Amino acid sequence: MIPLRRFTARALPIDSQDRVLLLRGFDPESLERTPFWFTVGGAMEDGETPAEAAARELYEEAGIRVGAEEFSEPYATGTIEFTWGGYAFTQDEVFLAVRVGDAVVSFEHMEQIEKDTTTAYRWWSVEELEGTEEIIYPRDLATILRKVTEGGGGLA
């Protein structure tokens, strides 16, 4: 495994029913190809703020265009370690929310490896996140979403 340290912005797009958009995918290096749900987002590029990176990633991964200024202040931060695609990631991440109404999702702007490993999307409510047996990252997403939808942290 190739070690890689990165700083990421994770977008939490919230629809008109207070649900968060998650993508479903798998690790291309895993023989089992066990699917998991994850938040939109990725590495910050040189000079980008977390909100700028979240806005760019939301467009690239889900086809939803919003301005960086529309994102909330961070709802959560953390550092995780995981493997994906032959890399051993240590990832510092920040989670920012944005209202997107009834946005249409598109995978058109994804990089090819993302298109090859992303199989679906779904809007999830807090209750659905709390009640599912499926693998969801981050594991405490229901708690973060509850904070977002209950009005804490600056989301309009």
C-alpha cells in the first residue's frame, strides 16, 4: 500500500426534505467489492478553502452547482485512516452543509475511476441513517445530519 496524507472537504447537500445525499461505491482493489455509502467530497487543491473544495467536489461528483459562499461553517471535523485503490489514506476531513432543494444528481463530471466505482446515489434522512444495516461513512453521519437539520451551525 502506498501511504497518502490528504486534507479533504466533505459536502453535505441537504434537500427540501432535510435528507443528505450519499453516494454508493466500492474499493476497486477489494476482491469482495463490498458496497458502502459515503459523502460527496475530496482533497482540497492548492489554495482552496474547504468551502471552495466542497463546491467543486459537489459539482464533479454529483453535478450540483452551488457557490462556495452557500456552504455552512463546519459541522464536524475528524481524521480517519482507510485503504482504497491501493493507497493507505490518512485523511483530515471537514464537513460542510449546503441546501440544494430538489437538485438533480448527475455522475457526468466524475473522473473515470469514480464512474467505475460509484454505483448509485440516495437521499437519506436521519431516521434512515439511524436504522440501516448498510455501511455508511462517516459512521456518525446521523448525528452530524441531526445537528444540520435542527438548525445548529449556520445552515439557512
